[in-house]
Amino acid sequence: MAALSIRTLDFDNFLQIQNEELKRLTAKDILESFKTIGFVCLTNHGLPQEKVDKMFEWSKKFFSLPMESKMLAPHPPSGTHHRGYSAPGVEQVGKSMDISQASKSLPTTSDIKESFECGKEDDSLMPNIWLPEDVLPGFREVCLDFYWTCYELEKHILRALAIAFDLAEDYFMPFHREVDNQLRLLHYPSVSYQHGEDLSRIAAHTDYDTFTLLFQDDVGGLEVEDPHRPGIFVNQCQMRLWLTLGTS
């Protein structure tokens, strides 16, 4: 059986509206990648690289703060309010993914990562939890700007999926008009080698959403499991945009 391969597609072929056939073929390629593996890499997606780089820079600034400063924006204990800061070891993605009775006996290995989550400012169900502005001036502004920039790309992808299904181009837009999205910054701190077997960065999982726009730096780490050969993983697409299909 051929080795798993994640396609890399030039999304500019979809954004160039003067060529409707190329636009349709690109949309079909995205859908086919979702059907076969659930992932695709996009280049020339229209999201300015300088904004991606800037968000990584501010993410590093945030996670470099002292713990007592980061805890001024604490993630609520509830697992349903996805806002604010979570310290390393707080989350247990592997256990949360298994909702069966058997999950009660799963190992309670914690995820050695820290995160910060935010969304739109007028979300009454999940209001944002920010640091005081004087702790990291400018952080809120950069996060919100990146959030809305990504939403513009989201709309293009929703239109591409509609075209791929031979639907009206704006078919999926009403289902996403509330912009109930989540910007999630992640940092995986270094751990000593001798503790590696007892720790988890983040367990195998799927996302609870329509799709995820995922960016990683040159350190990498993201792996995709071959759906036809469990236990076989591929790690590629460094410094590009991963587009991953969710389970919603």
C-alpha cells in the first residue's frame, strides 16, 4: 500500500475568480482530500504571512510571561467555557475524547502544553478572558485582528466546500453567520527525556468543529494517522497552513 500523503493545494487557484473551471477543480480537490484523509495543506491562501508571523511573536511573548501573570486570565474550571489561559498539565485531551463508560478507567496522563483561547468580543455565552492591558499591552488587539483575518479565509473555504458539493456558493454561510469561532494559542514546553514516556503532549484526537485552520512553526510536531493503517503517522507540511476537517 502506498505511503500516506497529504496533498498541498494552491488556494490562489480558487481565489482567482476569473477562471471558474480552475476554481471548481480546486474546490473538488479540497473535498476529495477531506474524504480520503481529512487534511489538506494550503499555500497562497490569502492570509498575509506577516500577520501569521506577528501572531507567533505575540504568542511567544504571552507564554514567556511569569506564571502569576498568565494566571490573571484563568480558563474557567468548566470544560464548556473555552476562554483564557490553561497551564501545563491541566488538560487531558485523551480522556475527554472518550465519552464511554470505559473512559473512567483510562490513564489520567495530563497534557504537557499550555494554551490561551479567545473569540469574538460580543460573545455572551463565552465572554473573553483577557490579561489586564498593562500586563501585555497590545496582545488583545493583535489576537482579535488575527481572529477576524482568519474569518475572511474561513468564508472562502466555506464557499469552496459548497461549490465542491455542487451547491450554491453561499450555501454554508448562514450556518456560520454567528462567527462562533475560537482562536487557540498553544505552547509545548520542553521536558526532560527521562520523563518522556510518562507524559503526553496532546493525545490523538479530532476537533469538534467544521474545520480548523492550523499553523505551526518550524519546530513542527503535528502528525496525521493513516486512516487505512492505524499506527502509521506522517509529519509534514511545515510552515504552511493545515486545513483539517472537524467532526461537527
